[in-house]
Amino acid sequence: MPKILSNAINDFMRLESASGILLLATSLLAMLVANSPLSVQYDRLLDTTVAVQIGALAISKPLLLWINDGLMAVFFFLIGLEIKREIMEGELSSLSQVVLPGIGALGGMLVPAAIYAWMNWQDPVALDGWAIPVATDIAFALALLGVFGTRVPTALKVFLLTLAIFDDLAAIIIIALFYSGDLSLLSLLVAALTLCIGIAMNRAGVTRSSAYVLLGVILWVAVLKSGVHATLAGVLIALCVPMRDAQGDSPVRRLEHDLHGPVAFAILPIFAFANAGLALGGMSVADLTHPVTLGVTLGLLVGKPAGILFFVGLAIVLRLVRLPTDITWSQLIGVAFACGIGFTMSLFIAGLAFEHGSGDYFSGDRMGILLGSVLSALVAYGLLQVSLPKSDSPSEAVRTEPAGLV
């Protein structure tokens, strides 16, 4: 029986959609716990103070912030590694490959942010959440495509993956520019010095992953104390890791491989469990129609696909780009709605947006994220079910032509 269970777990983890399924399961579990007699224990657990002290240096935070600031720094480290690899050797290394999804990503960020801002213009505190519907949850979006197997053209997967990378880049920049607190000059100087050491190690040919991980911990503490959000340390140190060593092996790819499992099957589910627990008791129609809730919901469900499709369509009309021959407009519409699944990154930005503001908005933003993401997923599934080729033959799904300049 243990061997059968072990084999079943291994088979599940090999599924392309496994991480998305696990995220969904832990989110539903959080909702169930938050609306059960265990809700008090759930809140107490997340509010439990965890302190680490070495001499005069002390870090004391509730467990929720250790998850959001600490564990998610590892997630952002993985994002940084993926972005570096894509820029150096992947989809972002060729201008012709990135123009179409890059233009789509721009529209998919501007339009949902504009919808949210328009609906909350009179409330300066609520306006802090303008970036919540900007994000795409790549794990859920790819899990949705994974349901259709080889029916999905490779060019369509590349478009979604590249667009999501641009979304991640934009989210990193937004967090750095708009969601940082009071800055500490001393801590910033320590962070800058640490980063310079990381760059020097790269230039000197240091390829041991453990050296960069240790330096990353120091950088994380310095950034945490500086007032800039600590997760950015993960991205910065990832960019210092060498792409290739003297033997031609890739420390970046090796670290990606080592981190993918822990991030997908531990860190992100823990984050989802800690942040998706929305108590529904006492909620009314007024809560569903609150400008924050509506702004997030409509930003994800309407703004995200509308922005992507409008900007892509305009670029094609202006002959700046062309649509890959293997992608139809109906399939592109389905993927554009899949990009409205904001979940993980949206929850993360929502926590940053309102952690210094009124707690009145926490339920509204989470409800909007859940509604917008679920509805976007349902619409995307329906459209892709109809528009993708019915055959599972790989020969019909892998023929691609990269999106490029005319």
C-alpha cells in the first residue's frame, strides 16, 4: 500500500496541471476552515508571532508575514531565475518572439488597472489596490491549458508563458516602486553592497549555488530592514547566478530544477492556504457590489482579456506583428481570459496594497480575486473547449510559427 501511494503521488506530481490542482485544493481548504468552527484557530495560527534574533539583530513577525515575506522570497527567486534564463537563452532572447506577447501583456496590465481606478477614484485608500487585477497566475493558467493536453498548439503555450513572464516582471517593478514603506538608508547601503558582491562573484566565475543562497539570505534581511519589500531580494540575487559554468552546465537551470518542486508543491500551497481564507459569514449583496470587489472582479474578468485582445489586435492592424499561423483568434480569446486568473500574485499584491491601510478592504479584494479568477477560468475553459482541435494527435498540435515582426 505505501508503494502504491508513493507511485500515485509521483504520477500526480508529473502532471502539467498538478501544481494548479494543489493550489485550488489548498485554497478551498482555507475557505472551508475560515468558515468553520476552526476559524478562530486559523486566525490565531496566522497571527502567531515568530521571532529570530542574532545579537542586536532581531526579526519578529506574525506567521502570515513570514510566509508572505519569507517563503515568497523563494518563489520570487525562482521567478528571477526563470526570467534570466528566458532573457539569456529562451523566449525573451529574440525580439521577434517577444513583441506579440509583450504588447498583449501591456494591454493586459493597463486596462484592468484603469477599470479598477475608475471604480475607486473617490476613495484614496481603495486606490492603493489598482495593481491587484494586473497579475496573471501562471500556475493556474498553464494548468488550465494542461487539461487539453496535446490539443493545445505549442505557439499558444509560448504566447501564454511569455505574456506571464512580462506580467511577473511588471509585478516586480510595481512592488518595488509603489509598495515599499519608509526607507532606511543604512539597510539600503548594506543591500547594495551585498548585491555588488553577488555581481562580483558572477564576474569571478563563482558557480556554487550555496554561495548565492547564503548571500541571498543576507540580502533578504537587508532589504527587509530597508523598507523595500523583502521578496525583491529573491529576484535580485537570482540575476547574479551565472547562466553557464566553465563546463557549459547551467547553474540557473540546475537551481530552477531543484526549486520547482518545493515552490510548486509546498511554498505556493502554503501561501494559498494562508491568504485565501475568506470568511463569508455576514457578507451581503452590498459587499459583492463594493467598488473594491467589483473593481478587482471586472479588472480580471473583463479588463485583462479586453486589454490583451485590443492591444494585440491594434498591433496586427498596424502591421507591427502577425498572429502565428497555428493560433486562431478564438483560441487567443480563450487564452486572454485564462490570463484573468490572477490568484496567487493578485493575493500577494492585495496584501501589500492594504497592509498599511484599512482592514475594511481585505474581504473585498479577496472576494474580487476569487470571483474574477474563477469566472475567468470558466469562460476560458469553455472557449478553449470549443476552439481547440478535437484530435489529440501531437502532429496537429506542435507545428508552430513564432510570433514576430512583419
